[in-house]
Amino acid sequence: MADERRKLATPEEFAEYSGLSLQRLADMRYHGTGPKFIKYGRAVRYRWADIYTWEDANTFQRADQVAA
């Protein structure tokens, strides 16, 4: 079970990993275009599995492809 419940990523950790700004992550949360996220009150966290799933869904081979 410990492997399934790995440490959650903070927006700062996700921003560092992805190279996106904190503002861009906030915009993606607002518009629903980013990975799923968890809210604990005002605190936002991401599951690493959701980040990887979102990356896979946004991986393309051609510039004219659209997200599924």
C-alpha cells in the first residue's frame, strides 16, 4: 500500500518537474485543462500518477494532433 500512496506533489514540485510556472498551473486548474488535483482546504496537491497520466494524454507525434 505504501507504493500506492506515495508522497503527493505540491504545485511547486510539479512546476519544477514540468517547467511550468505556478501561475500556469493555477490557470490549468481553473480551466480544467491540467492533471487532476486534490484540495485540502486551500492547499493543492497532485498525485504523481495523475501527473503521468496527464502527460501521456498530452503526448503527440505530430503538431496537428489534438488531445483525446
